[in-house]
Amino acid sequence: MSGPRPDPAPAVPTSPDALGAVPRALRGRVVTPAGVLEDGVVVVDGDRIVWVGPAHDAPDAPPAAPPDRVRTLLPGLVDLHCHGGGGAGFPDALDAADVRRAADEHLRHGTTSLVASLVTAPRDVLLARTALLADAADAGALAGIHLEGPFLSAARCGAQNPGDMVPGDPGLVREVAAAARGHLVTMTVAPEVPGVADGAATDDAVRALVAAGAVPSVGHTDASAEVTGAAVDRVFDLLATAPGARSGRPTATHLFNGMRPLHHRDPGPVAACLAAAAAGRLVVELVADGTHLAPATVRTVLELVGPDAVALVTDAMAAAGMPDGDYRLGPLAVRVVDGVARTVGPDGAPGAIAGGVAHLLDVVRHVVGAGVPLADAVRSAATTPAAVLGRADVGALVAGRRADLLVTTDDLRPVAVARAGRWVAGAPAEV
């Protein structure tokens, strides 16, 4: 199944100041956590949202736009799992310009809070890349850092190098956390790997992650339902007792993908993760780009566990926003054909799906096309992932939050993007 090709990027200014501040009031179809206001207003003061509601109650209400010019106003989107875009990948970045190029590709399409993801790699590479990404997070270009590995199952390696996978190592976790300088927000781990989640009295990887302020995420795992459930319960309890934990719930990295498939006599990690999410003890990621999951799968999961337990992610790699061709994801060669990225075997044959090529707004549009209500899709692409990050200041059009705004057409194509009350991309004159 071929996924949706990303939209061409809107024109991007040389600096945010070239576009100026957001008007005090914007009117259109406003998507809030509670639902959709068909004629709503968002009022901004400086870098904050100060009022959101129906136009007839607004303290400042611009004139209504003609029907063919009505815009949809979304919160800036929040992506917890992204390996790159615009031809640059975070696992391969060599300098700040590479990191910024990838981050800007997604910012132009409405992702105003982006977590940069690394892949399994040797210790020295992970530490060097983490330190580089921490610089970008210090500068405000990134919302945090995610490590997808190296404590993963070689049996479910996907587009990762099994030769670099190692047993759980709390010492390595602490080294990575030190290099991240407070920006390590999550790490994907396989609970069955020795040293990852061995027990409450053990200095294992999940305990070290929680102590470092990061959220463990179950993924790339061949574990049974019982092992997965026990690990999720343990991490949930660790987070509940950790001072200042950014989230009370662990996550599952791209549910279904990189996991033992669900079977009625061997339910595996998928069943355990769905049960935990339905019980309010886990947030599941979904790469709902039309390639990784069928539309019915996405719709069913959201109906089962609700948008507050789903974080839509891109799992995007360097090819996001780029044409088909050859790219890299860490040490692996990747070829994109008809909008689907796959690893390339020694004989040139296509292998495992190697991340996505969509932007998060593309994912939202695809989810809505699958029959999910717009407000639920936006909750899962902004509000829920913001909660995983521990960020109560972003992820929703709510008074008091940062004025991160995504303006789209009625069919969810990007028009303009604002962060902290200033236009940063697109064409604000069309708003």
C-alpha cells in the first residue's frame, strides 16, 4: 500500500521576523480539544493564546471570510518520533545545519514541537549524535531527543542494524542522559532483552531511564503478552513514584510495527499494549501514514483506546518532503519508491519498511480520511504527545498555552505556521 506523498513545502522566509507577529485575532474553523468550532476565534497576546471560543462571543472578532476562504485553525503539531526530513537525517547529522534542515522541513508543515529520533548505533556514535541534538534543543529547534535502541530485539530489528544491538545497560543510559543535558525524553526498549526490565530491585535500563527523566517506550520487541504487560506495569509504577516525571504513562513505539504480530493463541506485545492503553496506563504511537498501518487498524485502535491514549507520529526519515530516490537511515541504505521507504539488501532487493516520508499533517489528513473525527485526530497529533513530553504549554488551542498555530485549508493542506505568536512559515497574508 502506498502512503500519501507529502505536500510541497510553502515558501519559507529567511527568518521568522520577516513574517512578523500573528494578528491579535484569527477567525475560522477552530479545532480545540473539546471539538470543532465551525466559526471560532483564537485571540493571541504576544506569545500566548488568551481566548478561544465561538465568534459570536469573541472579544475581538475579525470579519467572517468568504466560504471559499475559510481556514481551519489547528494547534501546532507535536511529533514524538521523527528521524529527519528535507534530505537530512538526525542519525546521520554531522552539524547544526543538518539538524536544522531536518527540523525546518517539518516546521514548514505545522510541526512546531519536534522530537529528534536516533537509531541503534555504537556507543560513541550515540553519544556524539545525542550531544549534537542537545545543542539544537538548547537553541529551541527541537523539543527533545528520542533513542530508538540499542536495547532492542534482533528478531524485530526492522530497519535497524542488529549488529549494534546490545543488552540493557543502565550505565549507557546515564551516559546518554548526560550527553542530552536534560533533553532525553524517551527511549525505545524491548522488555525481553536482558538488562532492560529485569526487576524492581535491579539497576536496569528502565529504572535508569526514569531516574534520568525519560519515558521508556516498548518497541522492536518479540516479547510475550505477559512479559510486555509486566514491564509496562513496572514502568508505570516507576513513573508514578519518580519526582518530576514528565509523564505518568510509558509509551509503545509505533504499535504493530517492529512487534510480534497479534495472534489469538499468542497475543504478544500488541494485545498487552492495547490493554494497558485502554486502562490509562500507556500511550501507543501509530504511524498512520497509509503505509505502516491499514486505515481500519488506525480507526479501530482510536475507537478502542481513545485519542488520549494515542500519539500519532511520522517515524519520518531524511526522505520526508523529498522525491523518490536513495537515502540513508543510520548505517543502512534506504530506497524510496512510490512514496514508500525500504531498506536495500546486498543484492539490491527491497527489505523492511524504513520509516516514513510523510509530515505529521499528512498523517492527520490520512487519519481523518480513515473515518476518525478531526478533533480526535488533532488530539492525537498534538495534545496527547504534548502530555507525554510533560508540556502543558503546547499542543492545544487553549487559553494560556503558547501561541503555536497551524493554519490549513479545509482539506488540511498547510497555509501558514506560527510558533510562540510569530509566523515562521507559509503565507500568512492568505490567512
